[in-house]
Amino acid sequence: MKHVFTTIIILLYLYTLISIILVLLLENRNPIKSIAWVLVLLFLPVLGMFFYLLFGQDYRKKKIISDKSIRKVIDQPVASFNIDNLDAKQFSNSQFNLIKLLYNNSGSVGYANNNIEIYSDGISTFEALFKAINSAENHIHIEFFIFDDDKISNQLREILIRKAKDGIRVRMIYDYWGSFDLSKKYLKSLKDAGVYVRPFLPFRWKISRTNKINYRNHRKLLIIDGKIGFTGGLNIADRYAYGNKLGNWRDTFVKFEGAAVHGLQLLFMIDWYFVDQKLIDGEKYFPHPTKYEQNLVQIVNSGPDSDWAAILQGIVSAFSTATKYIYIHSPYFMPTEVISSSIQMAALSGIDVRLMIPLKSDAPFSDASTESYLSQALEAGVKIYRYKKGVLHSKAMVIDDYISIIGSCNLDERSFVQNFEANAFIYDKKTALTLKEHFIKDLENCNELTLEIWSNRTHHQKLKESFARLFSPLM
């Protein structure tokens, strides 16, 4: 009897294992990612199955945020220009094709005539964020991946509580896992003061929830009165202002005034509808924008709710526009094949491609995986710099003194496919020159990595990198 029971268990396990592998194959995913999951399932039999159910399923086609909910929000009045109304003469053919691509793959319309300010350190960024929040007269919409329960975060909490008590409508979205350390006391104090606080995809003991915990909201948004908006790579945590044991944290944030704020507002509204199931309505959220300098901005979102990997496609297309240079900040460089190829092709064609990565990040296993991608880039002629002053956490790119890309998206599989991300694609010479200046200044705190130096690393190091790279599609 015991033998029969054991046989049944084994057969059920094999049936489940084969079924999962067949589902993986039928989904027609990236072959490398599929192979990685098959290896996990084979070498970690029971644990691998558990990990797959939690982290491995592809919800892009199932739409975590439904098209219906998005359409309800998009009916809101927005100060934007459809692509047909843009003057194509302002752009090169390749630049205009990039704008059309982002419009077609994610509905990212163009927002013209904005005031744009770039922040390259935590202190000045938090000063600007807090100043804007204190100026709010009607509403505050705030959404971050991480709210740490620390000095900076509690400063923010006190300001939000004060503004809510003054009658300002405050809505806050935090990612459940990213902000897992937030105490109940912290959240209760906000709610008691009248702040509307919602977690993104909180953990529930239901299959429909537990198998979606791999999909996180990595966006960083702040919108004040529909007139001032911020986005970038920084989170609400002390390390971005004061550093930690790894040193100072270098990040990039951007502030908009003008029409582009409507794009950030629209994105927040979509996320709010998902977490609260209530539609934010009213013209006060989209006030008529003041016109500032001549420029164009597209606010691009992507995630498991979108038909296309919009930000990935946008970055590749932006790289293809380059005729002079591409400068890249990337804290976690584990590029997909198409990103890796586009960077190498640009360098091989004579474009000045420079990649800046941290000497050490907060994720050692990711660092090892990153290092496995550097040899090919160096061989193609990419100049690689390792930031040594602390942790480079900035996700910013600048191309040919005109195109700037700033946001939350890392150059890795997780950001392109599994996370909800937001990036601003900015077409403006002044902004590009500012980003370029910051990049060149950062070079003072870097060591350049040469192919000769990199080729001399030990076989043990190469083996560690290659092993870590196997898991890069899953990180």
C-alpha cells in the first residue's frame, strides 16, 4: 500500500512538472528565460515548482490592470498633442520615428513647452520634493516603490499629515514588498490624519494573489495640484540623502512644470484605480498648463499590463538615433539581448558609447551577473566606468545633446517585463546638456575599465559571473 501511494505521488509530481514545462514552452517566451525556469524546475524539484508558481508566470497577456480600467481613466482631459499635430520638421527622421513608436506601443502622447529641472543628489531632490508638497493647495499624489521607516520618510510623513489636516486631499501608493518594513504605526498615523494610503498588490493567502507577488510597482511619482510633477530613480529613504555602509547614493530625478505633469497625473490615476477601484475625476486634476520653454516630453509606462515592452523598445530606438554619443547610467546592468546588441552595434559603428555602473551595488549577486556582460561590450568598443564614490543608482541616459531618458527602469529583464515602470523621454537640448554635464562630472569618481584589465581576472571570478548570469532573466 505504501509503495502504491509513493508511486501515485511521484506520478502526480511528474504530471505537474511536465504540465508546467509544457505551459512554459507554449507561452513562447524568451528561450533563455524558459531554459532558466526549466533548469530551476529540474534541479530544485519541489522548491522550483513553488518558485515558479510565485514568480514565474507570465501575466502580460492576462493584464493585471485591465484595458477597461485604463480606458476609463484615459477619458480624462489631458493637455497633450497627438502625433499627427506635431511638426515633424523639429526632429530628425529617426527622432520622429522614436516619438511615433512610443505613441503606438504605449499611447504616450507628446507634452510640449515644459519647465524641466534635473536633480543629481538626494539632498537637493528631497528639498525640492518637500518644497513642492508644502506648496500644495488642492491635492498631493505620491507613489514610490520604497518608503523606508527612517528620518527622511518620517519627515515626509509629518508633512503629509499636516497637509491632510489642512484639507488637502493626499493619496499615497506604496509597493507592498518594496515598502515591507513600513510599520503599522507609520501607516496608521497617515490614515488617522486623513491621508488615503493604498498598497500595491499586497500579499494575500490566495492563489490569485500569491502568484502575482513577482510583479511590483517600481514607479516613482509625485504630482502636486496637477501643476508640478516629479519622476526618476530615487526612493524615499535616508540612504539617498545621507548614504549608508556602501557610501553615498547617486541618483537622478526630474521635475516638470507644464503639460508633462498631465502625463504623470494620468499614470497615477491608472494605478490608483487599480489599488482603490475608484476613479479620480474632475478638471481640477488637469488644470490648463502654463507654457514654458520649447521642448517635448513623453511619459512612457510599461509593465505586465501592457501589450508591448514599451520602455525597452523606446530605449533601443533612441540608441539607433545616435550619431555622436550615448551616455548611460545603470545600477543593475543585466541587459536583454536586444539592448546588449544595440549598445554594441552603436559602439562598433563609431558612436561614443559610455556605460557607467557602480563598483558595488546593494545586490552582490546582481553585480556578478552584470560583470558577465562587460567583456563583449568592451570588445565592441564601449567605454565602461565603475563609480567608486558610493552606489550609482541613477537610471539616466543622454543621446546626442537632444534625447534624455530618466525614470525608474533598469537595464534588466525584471524592469522591462515584470515591473510596473515609468520613464520620461525628453526631447530638449538644454536638458540633454545638463545630463551630459552631470555624467562627465561623475567620471571624476570613476575608474575606467579596460579590456586588458578585465581579461586578466581569475577563472574563479569568471565562473562566478557565468553562474550568476544564468539567473539574470529571473532577477
